[in-house]
Amino acid sequence: MKLEQIRKRAKELGIKTDGLTKKELINTIQIYEGNYPCFGSAVDYCDRLDCCWREDCLG
């Protein structure tokens, strides 16, 4: 997902996006949605098959 799309999603959730990196934004969104902020921490494998960030995280 492109950074602009991530910023839009964050703003829709009421999250301020200024100065945050892609990883920080996604982790903040994950927390806001009640999920563990794991984006960018997987190494070659992730068991969260339902995660909308999975492709970017492992890609």
C-alpha cells in the first residue's frame, strides 16, 4: 500500500500523520484497531493470514 493511502486511512481513524514513517503509521493503525503492532517485524514468515498489511510487511 502506498504511503498516501496509509495516511488517508490513518486520518479517517483520527490519527495524526505528521512526521511518522510508513512503519510508524501502520503500527499506530494496528494499535488503534486493537491489533498487535507487528508491521515490519516478521522475518520470512507471518501467521497472520488475515492481516491487510501482510503483503507489504513481507514484501
